[in-house]
Amino acid sequence: MKLLGKVLFGVIVMFFGLSLFRCSQQSAFTEAISYEADQAIKNNDYTFFKSIFSERAKDDLLTEVVKDENDEVLFNLNLFLVGSQHNSSIIFLVDSYSKDPRPEALKLVVKTNKESALEYDLVSLGKENWYLQWLHLDNLYLEQAFMEDIIDFKVKDGDKVLYDFNDELGALITANEANIQAYVKKENVAVTYIKETINKDTAVIDEAVSEKGTEKTYKQTFNITLSEETDKEIYVVGNFNNYDLTDKTYELTKDKKKNLVYTGTFDITTDDKDLYYYVLVGDEIVSKEGLAKQFTRTYISQETELIDVNIETVKPVKLNKYQYKIWITMIVYLVIAALSMWAIFFRKKKPVRARYSKQASTPEKEPEKPRENLNLRSIGDIEERDEDLQVHEKETIISVPIEDIEEVEENEE
């Protein structure tokens, strides 16, 4: 039981230690973000926000001064497209909000092409007037792959809408444009969400022509997500097969792990710099507002520089200013855990000293020795002794003739 107790205690210490480490790590990271962001807002320099990740789009996704109904400035709104080999993200930054007192958080509502709304908090972490949130797009496109474009978003203070993106000009960003992660990894991945279709025979196909370059062979992957189940064939056509709608060479197969996702990887040899393609579902073609929808993405090879696809590589800002707090927390925790384990399992208890009463105590009587029980062997010895005595008595009897007895009696007379 003592060994089992040690094992259970060790498991508990490890579990709480890992939880404490994660919490302290998150706390140190948040504190570092708060400090660096405060300095950036003071200096009116957004470089820090665009340098949280190792890569970023060359051009800001959105920069706007938001005004209220009286044409007075409400706040500054900036969106940055950033990423790395592990994710693609959009950073939403609101600063200089004119409301006083200002709230601790604002609401960010993002609408996708699937007509689903994702709600997040724009949080204020520092002392200065700013709100921050970043949306990881790899969870949306590469893992779950449930939407094509971010078509709209709103910034709200409680129930009041402070800003509503004008989606009449088109989507905020398409899936292919947002997929920085694939570019950084030098992978050609085209992502498409299917919502509407029309008959391909009545569709007008725009046979777009790409700028030419050096002929290369690209390993191109298509990830297509459906809005509902279908038993029809799904395939792609484009400038790589002269927009031949009858060519089913590039047919996709259903992904066994992801529901409603079809995928396919093909070798495409071309001198085009950009990929243009359409998606067909049986005899229908993917459309938007009654027109066949064309998708595009720039090819990338191992020799391609990221700047050629409008992506800059930056040195990520170091957010380790408060890392020492993690180690202080963990050292204190380990010391407490070690002392607790020593006190419970390893500390030797002091022997209890006998206490004597000052009053004289009466001597105790010596207990009587209990009588020994006779065993069978002792009984046998006694019986054998009695038999010997009887034999001895018999042997000492003297036999005297009758004549001698009579003679003795006469002499006595």
C-alpha cells in the first residue's frame, strides 16, 4: 500500500505540475503580448502585430478609420494576414476606441461562405487603448475545410454594431488567398467549398490565360468540400487541360477521414504561373449568383521565393520577456511537492518516550505459573513405573514350606 501511495502521489504531482506549467506559460505569453502591444500603440507602429508570426502578406488585408453616424472617429481598424509552417491566421486589431469608459472586450463576428457565424472576443490586455484577436485559418480550411471564403465580419460593442464589412465588393479573403501555410511549406494546395451549382451546358466559361514562365511540373492538390452528400462524380478542369469540361482525368476521391471532403493530387506540367480552375459535380458546375465560378491560385515550387507570391519572411518578435516567471513558479511548486512527499513517505517518526507517574505505584504480584498439562508421553511413563513397582512386589514374596511353619508354632508353645 505504501508503494501504491507513492505512485499515486507522483501521478498527481505530475498532473498538477503540467497544468501549472501551461497556465504559467500562457500567463507569461499574455503579459509579454500586453507589454509589446502597449509600446507599439504608444509609438503608433503596427510592426509588432505583423511580426508575431514568421511570415506575413506583403500588403495589409484591411486598413480603415471607422467613424460613427456623426462622422466622428470611433477607432482604427487593421487586419493583417500572417502565418507560418504550422498555421495561417488573420490578426484583427482595433485601437483608439473613443468610448469612455471603454469596455474590457469587443465582439468579433465572422461570417463564412457557408452562412455560419463565428463569434470571438476582441480582448484588451494592456494598459493602452487597443483590442486584439487572431483567427487561425488552418483550422477552417486545412483541417475542417468547411468554408471557402470569409465574406463578412462585424465589430460589436455589446449588441451595438460598430463596424460591418461591405461584402458587396466581394469576399474579405478567399481560401486560396488565405492559405499562407501551404506557400510557406512550398506546397500547391487549392481549397474550394461547394455551395451552388448550375448546368454546365448553359454555363459561360471564362478561359483565363495566365502569365507565362519557365515550364515546370507541379504536384497540385485539390481539396473540395461539399455542403451535402452526393453520389455524383467530382472533378476539376482548368487552364491545365484547356478547360475541357468532358475531361475527367482530374477526378477526385472521397476522403475517408473527413466528411464531405473530396481530394486529389496530380502532376501538372505547365509554363503558366497561375492556376485557374472550375469544379464540376456530375453534369453541373460550381457557381455563384448564377454564373460559373472560377478559382485561382499561384503555382509555387521549391525554387520560388515567397516574395514572388507577395509573402514576406520576418523575424518573429521574441515574447520571452517574462519567461523567468514560469521557472520561478515551477521551482516553488517542485520544492513544495518534494517537501510534501518527504513528510508523508520518508520522514522517520521519533520514538515515543515512556511517561512515569509521580505517585508511587504498588508492586504488582508475580503471576502464578500455570500448571503444566500432562502430555501423553508423561502418562505413559507413569504407567510404566507403576507396572515396575507391581512386578517388584511380586518378586519379594518368600515361599516357606508348611512343615517348617508347624515346627515353629510347636516351639513357641
